[in-house]
Amino acid sequence: MTKVCVFDSGIGGLTVVKSLLRTFPDWHYIYLGDTARLPYGNKSPQTIRSYLEQCLGYLEQFDPDVYVVACNSASTQAHEKEWKGRPLFNVIDPVIDEVIQKTQNNKVGVIATRATVNSRIFSHKINTKNPNIAVIEQACPLFVPLAEEGWIDDPITNLIAYRYLTPLRAEKCDTVVLGCTHYPILVNSVKKALSNQVCLISSGEALAQLMQNHFQVSKSPHCENHFIPKLDVLVTDLSPNISIMIQLILGKECNVPIKWVTL
């Protein structure tokens, strides 16, 4: 059985795990949420890199076949393709080609944390491949705490989303990247703030497709049916609403073990 170690700054990275489960339901997933230091998006690049190395170093003990950095802020500092001789995937690279293929008017929006926006990594990677695409990046720092709080499709969340996404509407972006793994949790609010014609791109789905191509495996025929995932969740701070958030992302029927760990 293929063993995959996934980490994020919080619980939002489980949206990536959910996409991977649809494609690779028989794999064993070990998920680390660094909830004690959430969010990463307001930290310096040096601090984020230090957190990245600590989390990957902790996960080495599980001897995984694959590492996944399911955090866009951490992915800005994940420059390697391997970690300790094993493949290392981030959640930024998989969306670049999809963005270029999907946009029709060459106006692309990216919503992300301040750290990701300040890195300009999406603009750089997209324009390296297609300099004709205008990339409008918008930091949405309140989205992560709203998602972690479970304020899904809440009137306050809808209002904040409208405020954040006004520049993307003004520029008539036809494609928008959800550049943080927490943001798919708030997708209904994002859709309400944008035109229905806007194409939303999630890093989890793009990563699943990339990994499917990388490992040259077919999608499991029973992946759409109900199944019990082999998933262990580790967190660095066990807040009361974590179980609720996990079920919100993965489904109410999904009861997975949660362990409080120290890095």
C-alpha cells in the first residue's frame, strides 16, 4: 500500500486529501495539521521555510512513499522535487498549466494568503509560460480563520468575500485560482461574489491529476462509492472544533483518529 504524508498549516489541507482519496482511495494517508502555528500566511518566508522543514522532518518517521505540501504558503518555499529521496509535491505547480488552458480572455485571478501573494509565485510561474496572461493576485487573510471557525456560507463570510473579490470582478477575470487549501471550504461564498461564468481552479483536483500522471495509475473504479479511508490525522493543537471541521470537509460519516503531537 502506498503511504502518503500530507501536511498543512491547519485542517484546510484535508480538501487536498479529499481530492486524492477520490483518485487513490486505497492509499494510506498520514495528515499533519500544524494548528498550533496557524496561519502560515502572515509569517515571513524564512519562518515558513523553517516550519516546512520541521513538519517534513517530523513526518520522516513514518517512512512514506510520497510527501505532499498541502499548503500554498509553505509551497512557496518548497523548492525541492524530493525530500530524503522520496517525491515531494506542492500545491502550486499543478495548477499552472490548468490555468493557462482554462482562461479565455487571458485575465486570471489568484486569491491566497498574504505570504503567497507577496511571493508573486503564481504570477512568475504563469507568465514564464505565457507572458500574455494578466495575473491579478488578491490576499484574503480573513478566509483562513473563517474556514477554521466553520463559518461556511455565512452572511459575514459572504460580505467579506464580496469585499476581497471586487478587484477580480473589476478586471473581468474569467479564471480564478483558489490559492489556499482552506478556500474550497468557502467556495459558495466565493461563487456568490463572482460571476457564475468564472472558472474556479482548486489545487487539490489539479494535484490529484498530476500525481495520477506521475505514477501512471488509473483512477480506481470504486472511488465514487462509499468507503472507509485509511487516514490518520495528527495536529499540533487539538481545538474543540477540529472533529467538526474534518467531518465538514470529508463527510459526516468519516470518523478518523485524531492525535495531538509535538514537533
